[in-house]
Amino acid sequence: MNKEYEPDWDQSMVQNHVAQVAQMAQVAPKQPLGVKQIVTIRLDVDMLEWFKAAGPGYQTRINQVLREHMDAQRAAQADN
């Protein structure tokens, strides 16, 4: 585990978030919820430094790049 990681949430915040997501699902069940899965992934040091150098939100940017690649691959497969 990354020893630099310090969560900025506690159990009550998690419970509040879960309740809010459940309420949103009842109001608009067709909307994607954007559920995230916590994972451990090994990345090249220089690549991680490059993402981090752009400032806060580097994990979101990594996710965006992976999603764009996935979408492109799916589109290519659909064309075949």
C-alpha cells in the first residue's frame, strides 16, 4: 500500500455518500453512477511523474486516458 496515501474521508462520510447515491438512483435510475473501483496498478515511474506533474487529479486523468483507449477499441471492433 502507498504509505503516502491518507484518505480524506471517514466512515460517516462514506455512509452519507452511499445514501446520496442510492437517492440519486431512485430519481434517475438510467443515469450512470460513475462507480469507481479501488485498484492497485503498477505504472512506469516516469509516466506516473508526468501525470502527477500536471497537478491534482492525476488519477482522474489516467482514468480518462484509459477510457478513451477503451472507447476507441470498442469503436474499432464495432466497425469490423
